Amino acid sequence: MNLQPLYDVKERLEYAAIAGVSLLGEDFRLQRAAEGLKPLAAASPVFGKIDGGLTKLLAAPPEQRAGLLLDVLALVDAVAYTQAKTGVEGELKPLPAGGGTYHQISYGQINPLLTALTTTGGGRMEIIQSAWENHPEFFEDYRVLPAVAAGLGDSYGEIAELNAKILKQVGPSVVPVLKQGFDPAGKKEMARRVEVIAAVEGAEAAPWLREVLPDAKKDVRAAVITALGMAAENAALLLDLAKSERGANRDAALEALAKQDGAEIAAFWAQELEAHSQSVKFLQPSNADWASDLVARRLWDRMEEILARKESLTNPAVIELRQWFSAALGKSSPSMLDFWRWTDARLADIDHLRGEKEQRLGFGREVAALLLESLCAAGPGPLCGLCLELWERHPKEPRYLSHAVVAALMTRSAAEVYDTFSPYVLTIKPLLGGEQKKAFHNAVLRALGRVCRKEDGTYCIDNVWPTAQPIDSQWFKRLTRAVWKTTGETRQYAQYAAGESIDQFDMILMRLANTGDEETRRQLIPYLRERMLETGLPYSYSRFLLQLGGGPRGVLGDTMVKRAGAHYIYDTWNLMSEASKTLPSGEVADLLEEVLRSNAIRKEDAALAQRVIPWTVEQLRAGQPFPEWDDWWKMR
């Protein structure tokens, strides 16, 4: 059916609506379009209805034409809409391989993302990050994926790195588009392509990497050489490259060789460290026994030599020594364990090492701290036994107490961990030896600070290694009654706005808390209400209470008074909005009245607070939902 007469009528009616109905009698084009519609009117009732409306419109007196025009135009628009279609002439062809896949996503949905990926200026990173978090499927779409790949060369380095991170997580579907148009002599963008391909394909990328290596230049060549380390079959090639390459490319070969294994590799590294001691930094990620033994033996020899000389260390010597200790991180071969035992025996001498200006370096504390980091990097294994052994060797010193707590958390039952280490957290102030006992307390808290409870209910060390069992809930009763609310470390900011800085002690409690456990809640809710008043920090502690199923009613206003005149009205709205998601409306209304009585809102917002808070209380008590921020802001 030819619908052109319908579209002609639609066009003339729209023209009449703009030009005015007084000219309808002289509009011969509309009359001609109406005549052209007659065949369609004979074929379909709906077109017949349009034809009848047109006839009535053209014959109507001027005072009736406006209403009739709108009626006919509305009907024509509706019919035209139902007859619409999209498409182009020609045969359907499949999308090119490797350019992304088809997703039923409107262009309007992905347009902000495409704009952020293909333009310059500020604000783009947030758009890309938000799209990845909320709509990861967008990044596989054939319209988006090529733009993400091109974005590896973005002029803003952080966006380029974000694009690389996203592509690595998208997976194998990104590889064809990254290989298409790949230039081995290109710049940083091409180097990032290599990094992504290697991360996605792993050892399977080896044939392609060897293929592009001869033509690879500068950053791309270094990236290709580094990536070759992911496949054991490239060991011989990498050994040759370590001999022939220079500068950054040789460093890349060393980084790749640190991922290899075998007697030939171990022999190479023994010679390399003999000739270039600073190359030890490349062995830091390797946990192979040969690497662990090699670092342990040479570091041991180096330390014995330094201690025997009893001379001050130059700055370069200090830097190199720290590189060697850093290379020991996470390594746990028998030789490494013996080295740590020797270090413990000589710790007093190590702690007396001095720099070139005769200043004490504090190397003893530094080495003890590095052992804890090494334990947390290695996870359950030989280092756990070593750290417990060292603690048992020095039970009257806090030096290895943090190490022992972490090791026990990874290997022993929750009850045993609590029974063994909770006595160091005192609940009654000691008459003697306060500073020493506080040091023990801080050591236990620093260890607990490495632990957090994940959403699935498991507990992890450094968000990586699972604890042997969930934390014993008895900890909360003891910690909330602890004499010292310290960890021996500095304060840190909470995760909420309003610029509140929360003691790390309380942050540890909340990271450990099972918010669904009744006993934990029973201990923490009254404690947090007291701490809220003590600290004068209403926003973060209120949210802690909400997480535990409690609330700040009765303490919110008194807490705000402690910083009267410093509270922004938006922070109040934000907190109350959060509270309205879990608390009854009446309780939220009570909290708002506390805020108003406190008279603590800053003077610039005080007048607005006097208007919006009573209004909101009235709304809530009438059963209405908590208002949006715009509802408050419009009342200013």
C-alpha cells in the first residue's frame, strides 16, 4: 500500500496548524492531498475516518476549524506512527568478526559513553567508570568496543589505563579488535594493546608475540618482551634477549625471566645478581624456591658483611639494601626461613645501623615490619609457622605479636585465636607497665586491622587470604571495653562525606562486625552511641548505627551541638535520607526535630533548615515518603 498520500495530508495539516486556520479555505495543496487520500479511504476504515474528518474540516465555518484541525491531525499522527518502519535497502550482512557483538541497546543509552571515549575534556573518566560499573554489557557492543580500543591512546593517561583495565576484564572478545590495525612500531597505545592481549590470552599469546617481536620498536618492544615471560616455551628466547637488548628492553627481558623456572634460569639469575646487584628488584614478584633461596643467601651474606664492617652506610647502599629486603617479600623457602631466624638473632645490631650522616636508620623496626608484610603477601604456609615461632621466642616483647595474630588467624580456630591474644587487650587500666602493655594492645589491633568481613560473610587478611574461621564475636565485648582506643597508627577518614575523620580503632570494629549477629549488635550499638557523643562526629557514627540496625535517636542533637554552626543542611538531608530507608518514619521525624533543636546548622543554611525540617516532619508524620534534595533546595 502506497502511504504517500497520508504523509502529504500530515504535512499540510501541520502547515495549517502553524499558519492558522483562517487560510484553510485557500489551501489548495491541502485540498489536493485530501483528494489523493480517497483511494486509501475506500480500502480501509481508518483511512475512511481520516477522509471524513478532512471533508468536515474543509466545509466547517471558521470558528469550528481549530478544534476539527486538531482532531484530524491527532488521528493522522497516530496512524502514521503505527505505519512507521526503519531500515535500509540491500542484503543483511553479518558484523565483521572481532569488532564487537550486537546488543539491543539504543543509541541514546550509549551516546554519553561514546562521547566520553571519543572526545577530550574533563568529566569523561567518571562517565566511563560509571558505565562499566552499571552496564558492563555496553563495552562488548560493536559500536563501543572499537572506541574503547582506540581509547588506549587517549591523551589523558588515566583514561587510557582505565580502558586497558576494562578490556582485560571484558575478555577474549577484545583480542581481534586489538590485533586489527596493530602497529608494532607504534606508540604507547600499541604497547597497551600488547599488555591487554597478554593479560587476556596468557601463554596462548606467545605465537603472536614472537611474530610481532622483530618489528616492534620502543615501548611496544618492551611490552612484547615483558609479555613473553608468561609462557615457559619462551625461556631460551628471553635468555638471548637479555644478552642482546639494552636499557628498558633489557629490563623487560629481566622482568619476563623472573617469571620463568628451571635450572638454566636459576643459573642466569645467579650470574646476573653477581654482576648487577640492583637487578634483584625484578625478582620481587617471584615466589619460586630458586628465587627465594638466591635472595636469602645473597642477602644473608650482604648483611653479615655490613655488620662486620661496623661502618656507616652511604645513601646508595641504603637504597640497594632496601631493594634486597623488598625482594624477600612473600618468599618462604627453607633458606629464607633460616635467614629470618638469623635476622631475629642479630636484630639489635641491625637496629644500630647508621646512615652516612651517622643518623640511626631504624632498620630493625623496618625489617620486622617487612616480615609482617611478607607474611600477608604469602598467606597460609611456612611463614605462618615461622612468625608464631618468633613470637614464642620473644613473648615479653611486642615485636612479633602482630605477626603471630595474623598467622594464627590464617591457621587456627577462632576460639584459640581469641583465647590466646585477647588478654593483651586490657579492659582495666594497669597500675604498672602501662606503656609496654599499650604496645601489646596496639600490636593486636594492628593485626586485626588487616582483617575485614566480606559481603559473603567470610573474613580475609588484606582482602586476599581467608581466615581459618570467622572472627569470634567475643572480640567485640572486649574491644568495646578496652582501656585504649588506639592502634598505634594515625587516624583515617571514614567512607562517608562531611569531612569526618574516624579513629582507626572504630573503623577496625566496623570492618570486623557481622551486622546480622545479635550479640555483635548488642555490644556495638551502645558503644557507638557513646563514641558518637565523645567524638562529636554525627554523620559517620549514625551510619554505623544504621548498618547495625540501630539509630542515633537521643544522641544526634547533642552530638551536633559539639560542632555548632559547622553543619551543612545537605549533610543533614543526606543522613536523614539514608535513615529513612531503614527506620520508621516517626523515628526519622524525631531525628529531624533533634537537629532543629540543636540549632547547630551553619548560619548560611539556618533559615532554610527552619523551613524544610518542620515541613518534612509534617510530611513524615502524615505517612508521606522522605523528600528528595530538590524538594528541600526549592524552598530556599
